Amino acid sequence: MGIQIRRAVPADAAELHDVAARTFALACPPGTTQADVDDFVTTHLSEARFGDYLKDESRVLLIAESDGAPVGYTMLVAGPIADEDVRRVIPQEGSIELSKFYVLVDRHGSGVAGQLMAATLEAAAATGATLCWLGVNQLNERAARFYDKHGFTVRGTKRFLVGADWHDDHVRARAL
């Protein structure tokens, strides 16, 4: 049946949480403790938090499905850039953040991520944004290759807190 990508709705909150819980650790650098991963998921990626995200008009969440089962998701966030390090390298006007981009590990290399990226960039452009930016851990080489392939270039750095540990991220962006 292939991959279907659609805008997520409030009824998808539990499935989005499940995918997030299964994939968040993939973005963390080696040495990140399971306790810190679990705490981050509980705090920021719970079913209730996804319920809030889905009600927030400044966010666009897409879900990728195969035979009706979720295999990945993305979240775009419009609005003011809160992080000072990001504001130094990304213009406020016309930009949108690709806050989340995750695909289940058993779907890596299958083409799902490329399809999901194309749909996400289309959704980002549909908001009126002209630039899409993201933060990705500097040690996440697989993600860096993927973002390079899709035109995201390094613009600067920022810090990202998981548990008690700060991690170093690259800020990447591309025109829409």
C-alpha cells in the first residue's frame, strides 16, 4: 500500500507519543543515559504534550503511515525563536523550525524519510515561511548526512538540554 503522509489530528496523540518514545534516543549522543531519555520523553513527548502540540496553531505535525500504522512524524514550529544562539544565525522573519523529524529504525533506508521530508518542506512553505531551520546533535552523523542531502547547511551551533546534560547541536537551515 505504500506510505501515506498526512497532517496529524488530536486522535493521533497516543501514536505520536509511541513513535517519539521509540525514536528519541536515536537523536541523542552516545553516553546519554536511559533515565535522561525517559525523562525527556515523559516531559516533552508524552501523549498529553502531543495533545497540546496538536491544538497549537503555530505547529504543524505530519505523520507517516504504512498500512495504517505510524512509522514516522515531523513537527514544524512557527513563531519567535526563543534560543539566543539560534537568533544569532537564523532570521526571525520568514523562518520556521523543523523541531522534530523521526522515523522508526526499522524503516531507515526505506525511502520513508525522504518522502516525509518532501511533505514537511511543502507544509513549511505552505505556512508562508521562506527558510526552514533545525538543530541536530553534532555527533549524529546519520542525521547530518540526511540533512545535507536535503539541502540543510550548518549555520551555527546551539546547546540542547537532555536531563542534566547539555549537548552541542548544529543549527542547520535551507531555503524553501
